[in-house]
Amino acid sequence: MIIEIDFNSDEALYLQLRNQIIMGIATAQFQEGDSLPSVRQLADAIGINMHTVNKAYTVLKQEGYVKVDRRRGAVIAIDIDRMRTLEELKKELQVILAKGSCKNISKEEIHALIEEIYEDYR
Amino acid sequence: MIIEIDFNSDEALYLQLRNQIIMGIATAQFQEGDSLPSVRQLADAIGINMHTVNKAYTVLKQEGYVKVDRRRGAVIAIDIDRMRTLEELKKELQVILAKGSCKNISKEEIHALIEEIYEDYR
DNA sequence: ACTCTGTTATAATATGGATATAACAGGAGG
DNA sequence: CCTCCTGTTATATCCATATTATAACAGAGT
């Protein structure tokens, strides 16, 4: 999978990495049971520090996307926690939709966006 | 309008403030032309520093939600920039929906959430 | 033995968030 | 004219976080 880091972004590197991996899982570029590259390999490939990659992996573990095996490294393993996820989604959506509402984006346009994005997801 | 700040949150105070004001506009608690409290008043009421409130107002100005008048303070004035807003919404939604997709939240559940949230918005 | 994995520890640096004090300029109202 | 309230600007300080750097350790595979 191609991972692109924007060094000019104001978003932290480890969060960019986390988000891209989550999107990689959603687009089935990573499957349950797949191993992610080792922290050193990926750090080398991207050109960032090992610890930054490790931090991304640690967050992914805490959020229930991977499990870490000393042998195989970080392995995709989704822990489905629907209630927590739904609560979190709602909070984030409330802010995003408020922005849209203020800027005259209609509910229908949002629904259309959702459809468009979900085409790429499983 | 009631503004609630969570000092235990990991989200920056000025961002919490910004988000709540945007949601206040979306729920019509603030109307076009209304003045926000002065930076010192609001800082006092919430119990945070004047500069933190000022930062929130500055961000709101840059993002096109208010205009600042030396006499009246920050006044709600929406600058509608549909293209920019849509692009930004899409990027944020991509990440959020990816999380949901990974955690087995269906597209239909997302649509339902949108409906639920939009009930409170204009 | 050697090499790969994650993990841990420690340190240095840089950046950003939050606070504190202070001063300045412009408009409002006495 | 003077005072009060606006936003604005300028410093300075403190603390937390992000990032990098070196280094070492333990477990597993070849």
C-alpha cells in the first residue's frame, strides 16, 4: 500500500499514518490477519523516525485495529466495539455537519458525499 | 448560549470553543449579525484566559464564520465558500467513515445518524 | 551466531497551547 | 475632555506533545 506523508501538514505525522492505515483497511488494501511493515522498515521507507511509526501502531492497537505479535509485528485484527464507535462517530459528525450547515451544504449533499465515499469502502 | 468546556479533554480549549460556537450557529442559537461576547467577558465566564478566547475568534474569522468590528466585537457573518467547504468535508468524512467501515458500521447507519443530527440543525 | 522483530529507556530539540501582564488605538457615553 | 470598553499586539513564562536520536534488551526464525 502506498502511504503518503505531507510534511507541510499541521497534522501530526503519527496521526497521518494512523488515518491512512485505517483508510487502507477500509479499502481492503489491508485484510484481517495481514502484517503491517515493521516499524523500522516503514520508518525507513517514509523517511521518518522509528518511534513515530511505533506511536502510530500503538494508537492503532489501543483503538482496536491491530494486535501486536512479537514475531509478526503489527497484525490487522479488528476489535469491534460498536457502541463506543457509534458514540465517537456521532460526536465527530456533529461538528462536521455543523460546519456544513453553516455554509449552506444541504443534508442531501451530505448523503451524496457519503455514498460517494462509501463506494471505495467495503 | 451555554458553552461547556471540558478541561479533561485532550482537545485544545480554543478548538472546543470554536466547535461549540459553530454548532451554536448551526442550531440557530447565534444568528447572522449577532455579536459574540467580548473576549474578556467570555474568558471570565468560562474561567480561561483572554488570549485563548481571542485565538478561537481569530480562527472563526479565518474560517469565515465571523467578522470582527472594533466596536461590536466578533459578529456572526458567514462567508460561504462552497467549494472549499465541500473539499474539507470530504477529507474529514473519508477518515470518519473509514473508521466506521472497519468497525462494521453500515452505510445505512451513517445515513440514519446524519438524519438524527440534522434534526437540530437548520 | 546472526538477524529480525517489538519494547523500553533516556535525552535533546522544536513546536504549540495556555497563562500572565502590559500597553496601544479607536469608538461610546458621561 | 476624560473614562470605560472594545479588539489588537507584544513579550515572557510554563508545560505538554511531537519528533528525532542512540542505545540496549528479550524473544523468535534461520
